[in-house]
Amino acid sequence: MCGQWKQITCALLLCLLSALAINAQDKTTKAAPKIIGYTVTLPDGYSFDVDEIIKQGNETWVRKGNIQRQISEPIKSIKPILEQPKAEAAEAAKPVTAPAAPVNTTTAAVATTKPTEPNPIWIYLVDGAKFRVDQVQEQADGAWYSRQNVSIFLAKERISRIEYEAPGAPAVKSKNADWSSGNSTIDQLIRTNANRFGIDPYLVFLVIEKESRFHTRAVSPKGAMGLMQLMPGTARRLGVRKPFDAAENIRGGTQYMRELMDMFGGKVDLVLASYNAGEGAVLKYGRNVPPYRETRDYVKTIGKRYGLTGRQPGSQTDVPEPQR
């Protein structure tokens, strides 16, 4: 009987020793902390955090949120940012506050589930126009910004200033309020005519900004006139008698965009190509963007700022139906 108890005791002792050995092995083979980003330091000591480092041959690109940009200057160091262990992160995030008075638990629950909106960022252009963006990264030769999942680079000479609104500032509720020409009268004319002809006002805004930089007396080398740069023949056909009058010019230009929308089934790239090169050129090349460098740059510049992939017909936009 004693021998049997000795065997049982030895078996239990071996199980205990195995469990201790496995536990010790687990501790020694604990997974390395996860890399959640990188800190990039330049030779002048300036550092910034990014989500991803991308090497393409001799080029180094970085990504922060939706914005990607190339690092043209030398890099002193790149250090990984490690994920903080949950217990340590919770302890670090624990606020140190004085005891608070009892609160309504129902109201508190609603408040904690409300999403935090990013502080508005506005880019002011040298011509007086401005527009709101979601993110921006400034650098020596300009700024990368993202707007509605579209990342775009804006050259330094185009930018007057960048303003970051303070926390608690009223949030923009509509796409129609997240841009301005710098002239309230022109802004209202854009919105009124866009609503009348069923065109997204932001697209009209971009066309005017590209065509004339909001100069009512602008004249091109080819004779295009006014804010929306109407050619004399087009202006006459649209009933625009005073092409340098902001109201007449925007009405005629927006009406012309409506005609092009109808002609090309709402395809914004073809509308822009026609506005620049004429609808005849688009039809000549089989309803495609003509192979003219100026026209393709025009479509690319406005189209990217507008975010063509997110605003094709049938998508959720604020574009109204044209008034009959």
C-alpha cells in the first residue's frame, strides 16, 4: 500500500514539475511587441511619426493615415514605435482626477458612444479661395492633403496659409459649406446656379478656380472670358451678353456643364475634357479624353481634387436634380 502511495506522489510531483517548466517556457518565448508605426528623424533633428515606411528603389515613401508622400531629404534614423502592453497602456491612460459628483448613467452612456470629430483644417489659396480638408502634412515644397479619401499634393506657391481650427469650433455639416471662393457673392451664385441645373457646386467651384482663379475680368490667350472662361461663340449660344458679369457668366458656364453632363451620361471626366477642349474633340476620339497634354492635365488636376471615384452618377452626393 505504501508503495502505491509513493507511485502516486511521484506522478503528481512530475506533473507539477512539467507544468512549471511549460509556464517558464511560455514566459521566455513571449511574443515580441507589435510595431504600430515609426518615428522618422531628419539630419536637422526634426522628427515625425508615420504609420508605414515604403521603399521603392532609391526612393523612400511614408504613409500617415490616408496620406502618402515621398521623403526627398536625407533620413538620419527610423525607429519603430512598439505597441504598449494592454496592462501598461490601461495604467498610462488612467486619468488622475478628483472624485466626481454622481452623474446620470444613461446620459453618460450616450456621451461615451458619440464619435470624436477631427478638428477642421482649412487650406487658403493665394487667389483667396479656401477649402476644408481631412488631413494635411506640410513640407518644404508644399503640402499633401486628403479630402474624402483622395490624397493630393499642392505646390507651395499655390498656398497662402493653412489654418487648424481650435477644438470645439462648430463642425461643417454640408459639402456646400466646406469651400469658399473668398467672395460671398460668387459663392452664392455658384450654389444658386448649381442647384438650378443639378450640378455639384463643389465641381463648379473647382472649374472656376482652375479657369480664372476667381478673377471676373480674366481673358485667356484664346479669347475665353470671365470667371468660367466662356468662348465668345459659347457665350452667345448660351445667351450670355455680359461675359464679365459674374451672375451671367456663372449661369452660362453652369448651364454648359449641364448640357455636357446630359451629352456624356454624367461622366465627369468627359465633361471636364469637353469643357477644356470642346465636346467635338471628345466625340472625335470615340467619347474618350482627347490625347492633348493640356486637356489631360486639366482633367487629372480637377478630377483628382473632386474625387471622381467617389462622385460618379448614382453615388451618395448632395447633387440636386435640375429644376425644370
